[in-house]
Amino acid sequence: MVSQRVFDLTQGKETVSSVFASDPNAKSPGEVAGRLHKTEGPGLVGTVKDIVMGCLSNKDPTNDHSQEDLDRAAQCGQFGPKRPSDLFLKIYHDALQTLEIDPLIGVVSPPLMGSRGVVPLSIFSPLLTSVESLSSHPDIMQHYYDTIVTAQHEAFIATNYWQVGNCASKLVAALRELSRRSVERGAKVVVKLMYDRGAVGQLKENHLLVTEAEWTAEQIKLPPKSELPGLDFEIVNYHRPVFGTFHAKYVVIDRRIALINSNNIQDMPNLEMMVHLEGPIVDSFYDVALLSWDRAFNPPLPLLKGPNAVNRDLQTDPYKFGPDHALIACKEPEGPPATPPQDIAEPQQDPTRPTAEKNVSLAERVQWQHHPLTDGSKPLIPKEAGYNPYFAHSSHEECAIALVNRRPYGPPGHNDWLTPQDVAWLAGVKHAKKRVFVQTPDFNAKPIVEAVLDAARRGVECVLYICVGYNDAGEALPFQGGTNEEVVKNMYTTLEEKYKHNLRVHWYTAIDQERPINASLKKRNCHIKLMIIDDAVGIQGNGNQDVQSWYHSQEVNIMVDSPLVCKEWVEGLRRSQNTHLYGEVQKDGVWRDKDGTPLQDSTGIKSGPMGLIKGIQGTIARVRGTGGF
């Protein structure tokens, strides 16, 4: 049951964003947060842990939420006239328990944690493409560009890491174009940018204001203010030492559009995912942005006092989908098929779908920029051959959407898991009845590993898409959970023979490939973070299923209550990779080709002394921005 205290928190009329807007004496979002919500301290952690563990326990088969529990949870969000599904409410109920520890543990004001909205567009795209007939810029960053340049008042951009390259150049081009349009209109646009570049000064002040001299230096290469006359520009560098990384990746435009994606502003050979959101959920993102910024704004955001997304008049300004939506129509997206696939792992496919085998002749025409393949491999399938990264969702009504985030936590250790993100993941697996799907670069956090094994024993099909060799150097460090290959082999060894058919692990296989390629080669990687429960509730966003994301990083994730959106995400995933066709490992945790030959490009990195050495090297690379994160 949701306690009276948590219930009252979600029913409050005041949020950090509303008080910061209305109180003339408010100094900063951080100051307002401190006034509104006092952390109760560590004394409650044990009590909340007992409550959450009770919710998640599988020891008693009858342990489930009562109708009263679900009714109470349904009242704890601004879900609109349509009641969320029972599955969504069960997960949301469990995530709400963490607010007992700290009302802002999810980096959003409690009344805004549960909301609603629509998903007009998703993008499934490699970050680096170079094809004569295609733009030389990544598809996700193209949507960043198209969206940012439409801003009339303000844009808030958050990324974990900023690295000079194609992605950064596209965003800089968007800022220049936005500035040009603003000058033409005669009204400046306020732009805020956040990133995480660890600095000594963060030992004293976690939120460092970045000077113009710093952001124009070689490591960042943003234009000086003189070259952006139409913008009021400000940057904060946020990190909570030692391990509290700002891992969030999202954009909020004019309190009207939110984008949440898996990629940083960084050129990597990764398949990534971005979701475009509209509706009241955008106000929740706005609150997250203010809380993350923490310090005073100079100048302030113009739309602090509105208009906000929840006040959108859908009679005169209805949601648009497909070709009716200007930001979608310009991309010539592909829509859903007549019958979306029911099973993400089912290897059957439409014979008309282009595959690596059918596109060998394209080998001389296409390569992932700066990441040529090894001899005998096949290149990316271009758009005109059937590959389209833009997925225009079917028209749909508002659905329940919750933010299941986590705050950053700097101290070492594996204790800080009582957060909305972690509990939502565990609750999703626990409450699944038929299938859990997870795509993630890394899969090694002990709670999720154990939860998946327990689900497989209950008869739930657990389908995992993981990137073989991803960040092996870092994951081999002590207390980091181990490499993906180690973890998967251990899972199959641990799982009893009679349940192994329920565990279906796949190594990510690119759309132009017939076999996985080890991520250490930096040729074909996947950085998508997605969980789908019973084909009906999806959790997408920033968090990986690894130790860093589970216990330390600030993450932002949406939980969407929509079988339609989930099924269309499945179709988008299948269109953008060949993992379901060629990636499944055998029941000993080893991938083999049709001739029985295992992968030959394993890093060989394992936990132990050599893993420690490689791990330290990988950690240094990660801090420098050259490793995967």
C-alpha cells in the first residue's frame, strides 16, 4: 500500500518548478527543493527496503497487489481520464515506495512523477553513417537539429558527455540556425546546456558554471557568444564525485516537446534509440531539468510561468501523427506494418525485408564512417534499400507515462538501489506473466541478473539483447559485475536445465551482419536501453543494466503504458538490427555459427588481476570520453 505520506506528496499542489516560478524570493531550483522537501535521512532506508522487498518477493505465490493498492497508485499520478493498466500500476506502486526515503530521489517533484502524453516518433539509428544518398549527419542528431531550430523561447539540452565530432557539429549548426532565426524575429531564445566533464572543482561545487573561454576551447569547440547573437547561452558541468555521473540525455523545447535518447553528444559506432514525447509529461521533464541544473539561471527561462504542456488545448491544438506532424513529415518516416510482430525474439521474417545476404552488391557504396568493417563483412543497408531509422507511430490517445529516474550517488558501494529506476526494473520483471524483453549494452548488475533468473523459473520468457564485449575493460574491474560473456555463461550454468528454454540471450548483431561483432573492435555496437514487460509496458531512456547505472549515475527514464507503442518499438528494433535472426547464444552461454564455431574476436578480458589492469585503462578512457558509456 502507498503510505499516507507518499500519497500526500503526490497530491501536492506545489512542485519545484511551480514554486520557483511563483516565489519572487526563490534563489534557485536547489534552494526551492531544500525548502519543499527535507530528506528524512538514512533511518528510513531499512524500513523502505523491507517494504520494497515485500512487494518484489516471489516466495509467496499469492503475493500480489490488492485492488485497493492499485486504486491508491492510480490516484498518485496525473494520468487523465483513462485509468492505467494493472501491470503499469503494480510497477508504479512499487517505485513510489522509494519516495519515503527522499521525495526527490527520482529527480522530479512527486506530483509530476506520474503523468501522460503521446509518442509520435521513435528513431532507431546508428550514430555514424556515411552514404552518398544520405545526410552525413546521424539521424537522431538530425531530429535534434530539426526540433531545436523551432524553439521560440527556450531550449534545455542535457547530455552525459560532449565530444567534438559530427554529433557535436550538428548540434552547433542547430544553435547557429536558431540564433539566425531569433535575430530575424527580434527576440532572443534562452538556451541551457548541461554535461558531465569531471573537474577538480566539483569536489567543492558539483554544478560548475562553464565559462566562455572553457566552452570555446578545443575540447568543446562551441561558438563564442558573439557568434550566437540571437541566443542567451549558459552551460553547467555537473558531476557528484566520485562515481555520481550525470548520465542523463534529453532535450526540452518550449515546454512543448521532450526528446529522450540513449546517445551522448559523441561519435560512437553505436545503434541508438530516441523517443519524441508531447503532452503533460513534458512538464515533468521540465521539472527534472530545473532540479538537475540546481543553481540560479542567468538569464531565467522565459517559460517558467507558462504556458506549460498540461494546459495545451487539444481542441484547437490536437496532437499530430505521421505526415500531419511537420517534424515527422520532413523525414519521410516509415510507419507500422499491418500486423506488428508479437515476439521480439522470433527469428521468422518478411521475405521482402532487405538483409545482409540480399545486399552484398552494396558493399562498395556504404560504410559506417571511420569504422570500416573487417574483410568479408557487409556494410550498412542504406535507406533506399529498405532501411529507415524513423518510425512514425500510429495515431493514439494519451497514455499513462511515468518518470522512473534515479539521482546521482557519489560514494563507492552497491547500496543505493532504492530508487524509482531500479525498483521499476525489478518490479517489471517480478510482475511479468509471459515475457520480459531487455536491450542494453551491459547486463551485470546483480539484482537484475537474479530477477531474470527467477522470472525464467516462473515460466516467463526472458529475452535479452546484449552487446558482446561492450566496455569489457571497465566491467572487469572489481565490484563492477563482470563482463557480459562471463555473466551470461554464469546465468546458464546457474539456471536449472528445465528452465533454460525460458532464457534467450542474444548478442547484438547489426542490420548488415550475419554474426555479432565484438564491441571492443568499435565497429558495430548497440547502446539502446529498453525494457518491455508483457508486450504492454515499456521502460526506455538513459539507464544501462550495469553497476554504474544501478548504483551511481543520474538517469532519466520513461515508463509508457501502451501495448501499441511497445509493439511498434519491437517492430522498430527488428527493422534496425539482425539480432533476432543471428544473435542468439546457445544454452551454455556461447554463440556459435551454423558450423558450430564460436566467436573468434572475444577480448579475453575476465575478472581478476589482468582484468584489473585492463579495467583501469578502460576507466581512464571512459573519463576521457573515448570509452563507451
